[in-house]
Amino acid sequence: MNIIIVGIQGSGKGTQAALLREKFGWPHINMGNLLRDHINRHTELGETAQHYIEQGQLVPDNLVLKLVTAELDAATDGFVLDGFPRNLVQERYLLDNYTIDAVILLELDDETAVRRISARRHCSVCHADYNMLSNPPEKDGVCDSCGGEVVMRNDDNPDAIRVRLEKFHQKTRKVIELFKERGIAFEIDADQPLMVIHQQIIEHLDLA
Ligand code: AMP
């Protein structure tokens, strides 16, 4: 199955995609992590992307399309895509070149999103996601999975968060409207316990 998870930052896209990967084995393609990986490896693409990410701006489409194409073409047995598409150019590219079986829309208000983002942490080594309110690591600052250091992301600061929410409403809302018009979007209230949301997703996919 080719699945897309769309939602505002903090809506739990990454967590839900990771649960689907664990249960069904589909690769989880996370655009933000792919970009952060390039930054950590100091590639040319990473050097360019870093500036945009730190300010909460979208990374230029030509870079993002190059990255996503390589991942999607390699995922011949299906994928869970998270963080892409974020604007209409990316959505058009995706719909013109790939078959999409389902789009999961995680709906969350801005205030709750900001509260969750501020509590968000991730493993600097394996990228496992944590939240100090709902899903903290067992030992403070240490990843449960790999023992790596659990840190706050550079772009989870108030200025960058504000810009990212603006970009979501300016650009990604239009993406969501188009998915809805096409009748392939399934809306879920993201302000529910994560396993309740997971169950709703697998029931919708008819895999329960
Ligand atoms: P995320 O981890 O999904 O919150 O993404 C972190 C940052 O990576 C975003 O704020 C953007 O700067 C960049 N980014 C992630 N996905 C995309 C995308 N599809 N298009 C452009 N920039 C992106």
C-alpha cells in the first residue's frame, strides 16, 4: 500500500507512520529526517537545506523532489510517506507519478500543536520520536531504542515554530483541500491517544 500521512507539525504524523512500519513493514519515508540526515552528513544538499529548515521555511522543491523520488522509486512494496507533499507543486508531482492508496489527515488545532511541539524531543542517532508530555524516554535524555542522546530539534524554537505553522496554513492546507476534492482523504481527530488513532487508521485501511 502507498499511504500518505498529512497534518500540522505536532499532529503525530511521524509516530503514526512508525507504528504502521512496525506493524506492516512498509518503509517510513520521512522528509524531515531525510533532510536532517543530509545536514548531519554535511552533503551539498544538506548545506543548502539547513538554512531553510532552521528558519522554518520550506526547502526548495527541486531538492525535495530529488530526495523523495529516490526513496519512492526504491519502495516497490509500498510506503508510508510523512512530511510530503507540503505544497501544490509537490502534490502534483506525487499524483502524476505514483499511485496513492490512502491519505490520512491528522487534524489538530494550532494551540495544541504548539504545546506538543514544545514538548517534543528526538533521538540524535536513530531519530526515534519522544514527547515529554505523552511519550518520554524511560531514562531522561537517553533513547530507549539505541541509547543515543535525546534532544530538542534546532527548529523547535518559538520563531521557527511560528513560521512553520504559517507555511502549513498558507501552503499545506491547499494540498489537503485537493486530496479531499479527489475523495482519497480520511480525516482523524489527532487530539486522541496515539493507539486510538492507530486503530482508526488500520480500520480505515481495512487491515484490522
Ligand atoms: P518536519 O520534520 O516534517 O517538521 O520537517 C522539518 C523541516 O524540513 C520543515 O520545517 C522544512 O523546512 C523541511 N521540510 C520537510 N519536508 C519538506 C517538504 N516536503 N518540502 C519542503 N521542505 C520540507
